[in-house]
Amino acid sequence: MATVKDLLKVLGKDNVRIIAGKEGLERRIQFLTVQEFSFKSSRVQKDLFIMTTFFGFKNMEEIIQHFEWLVHMEISGIGFHTVKYQEIPQRLIEIADKSGIPLLSIPKDLPYHIIFEKYNNLILQETSKVKNDIDKLNQEMLDSLVLEKDIHSIIQSVGKYLQVPIIYLNHEKEVISLWGPPSISRSDLRDLVAGFLTNYPELMETVQTSRKHLERTQLHKVKKLNSVLVIPLNNPLAFYGFLLVLNQTETVPFQESILKNTATALILDGIKKNQTIEYQKTKDIQQFEEIFLNNRNTPLRAEDFYYHIHHLHCIITAEPESLNDLKKSYQLFERSIRQIDRNALVWIFDKTLIALLQTEFKLPIQEIKNWKIGISNELKEITNESIQSAYEQAKIAMHFAALQKKTACKWGELGVDQITYHLQRSALLKEFHSQYIQDLIQFDQVHQTELVKTLFVYLTTFFSLKESGELLHLHPNTVKYRVKKIQDIVPVNLQDSNQYINLMISLRSYFYQQECESQNLN
């Protein structure tokens, strides 16, 4: 894994300098990211190197407090980009020196993408170095395993040498590659694997939990499967999958060494792919957040994204029952979302869980039944504007889920509430209802009556005295009397479609405002 010292070395020609915290130059960097706002994201963790201009911070005091929190989180280091502040505050230098957190100065004319590119190249170089170290242990494996770029070639080479079925599964237990001797067809081999996974799931769970090899014989539940050796593919930081060896009849010389090197090669391949995927996901998330905030000025291009944006179906926003452990909630949310869409992009933005789905969102999901979830409309086109609109739709729908005490709300099902929401947030239209029903509101307050509610029910039932009486638990004649009283106070022609619409919107806006105030929802 690369260190801060390694990163500083490759950025030396770009005038990136170490300002403080030199004692921490050997700190490892697992991820590289950009953070311009002061929220304490769960993505901030140990071995994370953060670059920032501190653009989104209110003042220097807030910067110092956040810097101290980052130190507490044991990050790898901080790159202070001198776009907004040309001089690094002395207090930050003191904190960095005291804590041993490297503080690097990044020139204002050096864009982030250059740093990401050089870091990515550095990671690839480190991975290659590790591969070369393994190659020295076994020259024979060098030719057949490590130097092959295609992962299928590695599996085939090892399978042919051992002359037993060998299967590579990813962490979701999906077949990535397999090989079997001529005596067994590929379809039969897939049936064997499927049968094993179906009938012996506990064995796979044991391997994944213990991170230890497991060998089992006498597997009577699956025909033609006599034995299985399951090898976990992991390092201390991640789990990449499983290597399965089926129906071993005898041990090939140096088989343990071969399988060990095979597992190592697959782990290295997983590390490289995982690092690349995480890098691409980070870039995608940054671009989506720019769109959400309306800060993206360039047209949307599919080639700028690792995520298949043209497959984007809808956007989900969610808030857990409690924000005390957002990281744990995120893990639960991501796991639940991936059961719906394995290609979903999930992250935390502005203390809200975000999911971009390529398929329709379906409830119920038992694990998140007490959450508040907002679901956008299906995106008919993919542009900056449509994505930003879908994000806003999901946020507003989530607000109504909380207001209506539901697990989830869809934007398309809100109807006129889409209007009432924005009426209450417009300085010009916030008191829209006052133009039409203020006298009625005041009458109710003075005389302790329910004329506003009566009018709403009467209009909702399309002037049915009988249905209104049933809903209000009143005699129809009483409803009729109230309607006459309402028309005395608010002279309005209820048969006029324009006046009907104005009244309905006013009433919905008024009751929405009352409900928000009672639940303390903005």
C-alpha cells in the first residue's frame, strides 16, 4: 500500500510540499478523496488521505475544529489546496506537527484530477511490485499465473495442472471463472457449483467468517460431488471471494504452494480492481454531488462516468430512524438496496443516504421499515437538469414520508402536495391561503368551530352532504348549515371551477403548514 511519502515523491515535480507532520510520512494511504464541506462523513476513516480548499467552511475556527476531528479519525494526511487560502494557518501547522499527521501544501494551479491520476499510477506500481515479489517465490507460477492479464487464463492454467475442477467465485458467490477436465462439461460443472451453494451455504459462511480454508468430504446432497476445498480470498482489509477445488482424488506435488500462489494472484487482481472501482466510484459520486448542488457547468457525457448513467431509473433518498450511527445505517441500507439492484450506487450526502437505481424500487424491506424514504419519478432522459430534479423530487418525497408517517413516498403520488410544498417555501406565496380562507380561520379560532375542516371535506367529496356528514360524523343537515355559514363568511361561488381550485389549494396549503408546525418539520 502506498504511503504519504510515496505520494509526496510522485508529486514533487508539481511543487507539492510537506509543511508539517513529517513524522507521519510513513502513514499508509488506502483511499484518496476530496472534502470541501464541514460535515463529518462516515466515509472519513483511517488510512484516508483528504484534499481540500476548505471552500465550504464558514470561518477559520470551523476549519480548525474539523481539522482536529480529522486527526482524531486517524486519517493518513491532508493536502491543503491553496486556492482559497494562500497561506496555511499556523494553528493547523501546530496541530499537524503535534499529531504527526502530514500536512501537504498543494499549489493553487494544480487540479485535483492530476493528483488522482498520479496516485492511481502509484497504486498500480505498488501492486506490480507486490506481484513481482510473489513471482520470485515460484518461477513456474510466474509464467502460468501472474504474468497472465486474463483472470480466466490463471484458472485454466491451474485447473489443467491439477486436473481437478477449479472455480473462482466473487464475494457475492457468483461464478467469475471455472475450469473442469474433459470428463465433465461446463454446464455440469456449473450445476455442481450451484448444487453446492444451495445445499451447503453454511460452509461458505464459515469460510467467509473465519477466513480459513475448509475441506469437506462425503457431500451426499449433491450428486457427483465427493469433496470440496474452499479457500478464502482476502487480506486484512477486504474479502474478494472464494477459490473452490472439487473432487480431489490425490494430492499433486506442490499443490499447496500452487493453490497459495493462485489465491494470492486472485487477491492481487481483486485489490487492483477494487482500488480502480473505488477510485471511479469516488469520481462518480463527486460529479453527482455537483449535479445535485447545481454546480456542474459541463454537459453530461456517459464516458465521464464509471456508473452507467443511461441506465439510471430513479433516485432514492433515505433517513434512518436515528442518525447516531450513520455508518451502520449506511451498511444496512446498502445491503438492502443491493438486494433490489446489484448495480446501485449508494453513498451518504449531506447526512442523507442516497441510492441511484437502475431498476424500480420496491417495498417492503423489513430491515428499513422504520426509515423515511423518498423515491423520484422514473428518469425519461439523462441530463444534469433531470438528475438534479430527480434528487429534489426524492428529497421532497422523503419529507412527506416523515410528515405522513409512512416508510416511503413517491414523488409522482404526491399530487397537489407538490404545489403546497413549494408554496410554503416561497416568500411570495407562503401565505397564499390567507387570500381565500383567512376570515374562516379567524372565525374558527374565535368561536371554536371547525368550518375550515368542514369546507375541506365538503370540497373533497365534491359537494356531497351525505359523504361529508359520514366523514365528519355529522347529520347532512348540519353540514348544509355549516356550508351556508361558510358562504356567509367567505363569499365564494363553489360552482366556479377557478374558485374551487383556489380554495382547494389554499386548504391543502393551510393544513400542510399546520401539520409541519405540529411535527416540527421544515
